[in-house]
Amino acid sequence: MDMPVSKAGAIARRCEAIVDDLSFQAARDWKAAEPGRKVVGFLPVYVPMELIHAAGCLPLGLFGGGDRIEVIHGDAYYQSYICRIPRSTIELGVTGRLDFVDGLLFPFVCDVIRNLSGMWKVMFPDVWTKFFDTPQNFDPEIGGAYYVNELRELRADLERLTGRDIPDAALRASIALYNENRRLVRAVYDARAAEPWKAPAADVYVVMRAGLMMPVEEHNALLADYLAALEIEDRPRKDNVRVAIFGSFCEQPPLALLKSIEMAGCYVVEDDYALVNRFITEDVATDGDPLEALSNAYLRHSVETSCKYVPNEADKGRFHVERVKETGAEGVIYAAPSFCDPALLDRPMICGRLSEAGIPNMSFKYAENSGQMQPIREQAGAFADSIKLWS
């Protein structure tokens, strides 16, 4: 007999269906609802969704094909010793699953994603394609000025794509909507950190990921409903260890991996999955020049991740230690995609900083189509037991 699904569970199942749909029917329906609507896709880790929204477009988060697509054509375009997300993204393109997307942004994450932008221009010349480079210098006079110019260029490109201006007032209104979205996202993460047994990691993940595939107004309402549902959620509390998961900011793990970690005796209280809607950690200013406000927010209030340059090597991992303390995590699992140069290059430094701070940590690699979860579950289970016994 099937157990009744709680309200929070029902919201998560709805979001999971959106995430699992590789035909992107929800986005197709949004586009078809009104003539002239356009969809602008983007890859991880960060893009200014406010600008896309202010242009009247739907920002559509694309995170590869996951474990629900067999990569055949994509392997012909990329070598085997890189991560899987570019190959599965190409597979989505050549199989017609993205034939409704009008534009695609490739933000700077690594050389692979940068090169994918050029390949996309060649393969799909009728699609507006842009490599979007974020600053690695955090001096407002240098990196800040550079980023304002990048945003100004993006704004002009979106105006040409849509045939409509993006006035400052429209951009400020979009910034306000995304500020509300970020506040609600932070509230969900805070609620999970306080009572993780009420909010399974896989559920929180699909609620966040689905939000990158629907209008922000709709996601704000959904997040408010999910928060209300969590307050009355009734789940048994287990003797699980509280862990933070880092290293998965670009290529995403399969849901089965998240479930395996929790089945092994871990509560996930912090992560860097689907990072776009949490990349900016505080409200963006809604007065003054909106492009400068977006630039300042990126420079001063963005998370530390491996695709951002940290000038002082001694600071590497400081952000992760602080997040562990703030969320009350008892240990860290550093789970990086196979062949992810940024994450794997950072792993020794970040894990070293965690060890210096006395925070237990372990690491493993995965791919978005990982199928064998038993070894990961055994590793996570042994890690959880070691924390219980010796920490």
C-alpha cells in the first residue's frame, strides 16, 4: 500500500518531474503561451538572470542530460578524458531537445565550457550564443569596471535578440524579484540546516533546480509554499551525521547519489549544487545604476567556488570552513565530477584547510550518469560511523 505523500513531498515530486523532463515541456509551454516570447538557456555556474528576465525572456538552466540520456553523438565532439556535462549537452542539442531555445549563455567555468560555446556557434548558427566571462579581479576599479562593460554588452545583445529595450526600471524590478528569490532560497537552506530530517537532500535539490527552469515569480510562490509545508512536515528523526557537500557546483550528481549518501546515515545540511540561485549571498541594490549594482554584488557578495580566483592561497577553503561552522555540519564530503579540473585542483587545498580546522572530511569522484551507488554508500557510511565513534 502506497504511503500518503505530504505537501512538501508533493511539491518536491512536481519539481522532480520538471527536472527529469529532457524535452523541457514546461519551458516550451511558457514560450508558446504568448507570441514573441524567447527562451535563453545558460550553463552553470553563474549568470545574471536578472538581465534575461528584464528582457522578457525565460532564463533556462541547463545542467547536462544527467543519467537519463545515452550520449552517442556527443562523444564524437569531445575527448573521453573530460567531464560528461559538455557531451550530454551536445546530445541534447543534436537530438532536437533544445530546438526551442533562442539563445544560450556559456559562463566561464573552465576551458571545456568556454570551448563548448564556440562549438555551439558552429553547430547551431541560428541560435544566439555568447561566452559570458565573469571577472577574476575583484578590485572595483578593474574587475568591477570590466564586469559592468560585460553586463552592458549582454544587455545590448539581449535587446537585439528580443527587439525591445531593457530600461533601468525594468532591470531594477527584476533585481527585486530575484532578491526575493534569494531570500526564500536562503530560508529553505536555513530550515534544512535546522531540521534536516524534514527536508531530504534530493527534495531540496529538485526544488532548487526546478526553479532555474521556470519564471522567477512562479518559483518564489513555490518556495513560499515549500517553506510553509516544511513547518508541518512530520518525518522521524534519525541518528544521522550532519555533513556538508562541496565540489559539485557544475556537473550535477544523479539523484540516486544524494539518496545513497543519506541512506548511509548522513543528513546533508549544506551543499553547492545548482549554485546559480545562491551565488549572490546578499540583496543586490535596487537604487542607482543597476549594472553597477549587479557588478558590486558579484565582487563583494558571492560564494567562493573553484571557478573564482582566490588571490591569497591562504584564504582557499576559508569560506568552506565558515559554512561548516554556520550550518553545524560535523563533516565534509568533497564530491567532485570526474575530470573536473577546477574542483579537483582545489580539493587538496580545501580539504587541507578543513583538516587544519579539525573538520573530518572525505572525497570521491562521480559522473552525472553514475550508476553504481553501493561503493559511494559504503564510503559515506564508513565516514558517518567514524564521526560518531571518534570525533
